[in-house]
Amino acid sequence: MFNNKLLKLFSNSCGISRRFSVFNPTTNSTTRLRQFLIITVGGGTAAYVSYKTYGVAYTKAASNKFMADPITDQKTLNSNRNDMKARMELFIMKVQADFCRALEAEEEGGAVFKVDRWTRKEGGGGITCVLQDGEVFEKAGVNISVVSGTLSPQAVAQMRSRGKKLQEGELPFFAAGVSSVIHPRNPMVPTIHFNYRYFEIQEDDGSIQWWFGGGTDLTPYYLNEEDSKHFHKTLKEACDKHNKGYYPKFKKWCDDYFHVAHRGERRGVGGIFFDDLDTPTQEQAFRFVSSCAEAVIPSYLPLVQKHKKDAYGYHERQWQLLRRGRYVEFNLIYDRGTKFGLYTPGARYESILMSLPLTARWEYMHAPQPGSKEAKLTEVLRNPRDWLGLEGEAH
């Protein structure tokens, strides 16, 4: 009999990515395809297993797969199972559960996520999952939110500033998304951030404006070029399934968006970022977002396994804390998602600020020593690199 646990296999051999598929005969609701994904990075091989389920109605028993019960009640989810709002809610809950369990599997000391399910009187709620003071992850947060209500004037102004044509007056909205930031303890393990979201606005005439947004990006403290190439290659493969022009376009967008302007540097080595995606169709856009979210684990977990036991000392730890300070600066000054959350009536500030690390450091006029590993990273942050050698190619 199959089980739903993440399987981890390690070897010292090198190889290529392979996929295997077998059918699980034990399910009683629909056919599920179990996929094994084997990834080799450097000398470590990791194998993951996950289910893809098509056309399943939500049941109470199905909630065991999630970190908590969905925000929307079971009856509503089942009666609207083909509506994008219901599909997105169930999808982000699965992304949250899969990623939390994958991270917990790396914690040999048994650290687990604290699960906090919350609601807001204005409509909807969310599930905040936070792991703190683990051996591997100093702080890891994986949130989902499913909220509705009326857009605040500040949120409307922010949307108009990026080209959205919105009517005057009150605007009912629906938003569902999953967001995560992982702050590892070891400075040799990079931080990852991802966010995937769906948004609807209802006009006075009953028409709906909808769009998707999101992205995944990597913030190392010490540059490892092999890691950066693996990360970008995994994201490119997810994009290429849908449109070969997506990766170069969204990679540049990511470099431009995660720009700490007052420091003259990027937050990390990039990834992909996009917003206001409403083409070619709603279904195709959803499938693209799904592929990107499903690429998070294979893009990141091999890097954790490769470096979580690397040696480091006081100097490396202090540099990590300084770089975390830059991370905080971006999130509080520039990040649109943070601003939207803070502007939303009934905002839950603990969940919005989940992305901040437990500890960070600011040092007056700090500059890395020329020729140091720290200076090597800083150079890449100031001059984003084409990790896959695609510049100049026609798309």
C-alpha cells in the first residue's frame, strides 16, 4: 500500500533527473497518479513523491491531507468545485501541506509547524504555519489566505498605479494565495521565498476582472553557482511546459522587482516573478501557476540537503544576519504583497509579518572585504547574472 509521506533517498552517485509514474489502486474517489521525482545536485540525490488528483470533491476525510480545514465550508466548495475560487483554495492548501511536510522531514530533532487557523469578520481567513528554532530552519513560515470583502482606497490606488482600470466606488474582491519565506539556520543554506495568488474584482454590472500573480526567488548568503543554476533550471522547466517565453520574461521581472533601490542591489539571485496574468485563458493561467508552485520543492529541498550540515563559524553567521537585514528592508519598504496586506481591512499583522526573520543585524557602513566570498555575492547582487546562458537567444 502506498502512503502520502515524503520519501527521501540519498546516494553519492551522480545522475540525471528521472520521472516514474504508477497508479495507486487504493483510492476510492478518483484515479490518482503518483509521481516520483529524483533530483541530483552535486553529490546528493533526493527523491520526492506526490499525488496529483484530478476532479476530486472535497470531503472531511480529505482534510487530513491539509494542515487544517479549508477556510470555505465543505458544502460551498463542493457545490462550486469548478469555480476558480474553490479550485485555487484547495490547490494552495495542498501546496502548503506538501511544503510544510517536506520541511519537517529535514528536521532531525523533530521540530514541527505550529498551525494557526484564523478568520476575519470582513470575510474569509487563513492558515498560518510557522516553525521556529529548529535545527535546520531558524524560522519557516508557510501561509495561505482566502479573503473577501471590499477593497480599501489604498489597495485600489496601488492597483491603478500598475495599470489596472477600476471603476470608482466600492469594489468587492476575492483573493486566495499561498506565501512562504524560509530562514535557515546554516548560512550555507539559502533563503527561499514563494508566493502564488489569484484575485477577482466584481464590477457594478456583475462582470469579473481576474488575474494571477506570483513567483519564486532564492536569497543565498554565500554564492554557490551550481545551486543557482539548479534553482533557475527547475523554474525554467516549469515555465517551458506552458510558454518558452515565460522564463526569460519573468526572470527579468524578478530581478527588477526584488531591487533594494537604496542599496543598489537585488535581494538575491532571482528566480521568476509575474503579476496581472490574465492570458491566454483562465484555465491555462491556472495550470501555469500550478506548475510553478509544484516546482518549489524540487528547486529548493536538494539545496537544503546539500548544505544543512556544512561547517560555518561566527564570521559567516554575522554576515548572514547582515544580509537578513537587507531582506527586512525590502519587505517593509518595497514589497507590494506586504503593503496590500497591511492596507486590507481586518488585516492579520502576525501573519503578514511572518516573513521577517527571528534575528537580523544592521552594522554602520559595513562593506565586505575585497576579494572575499562576501564580496563575490555582493557583486552578483549588484549585477544580476544570466544563470542559464540564455541572453541573446530568440524567443
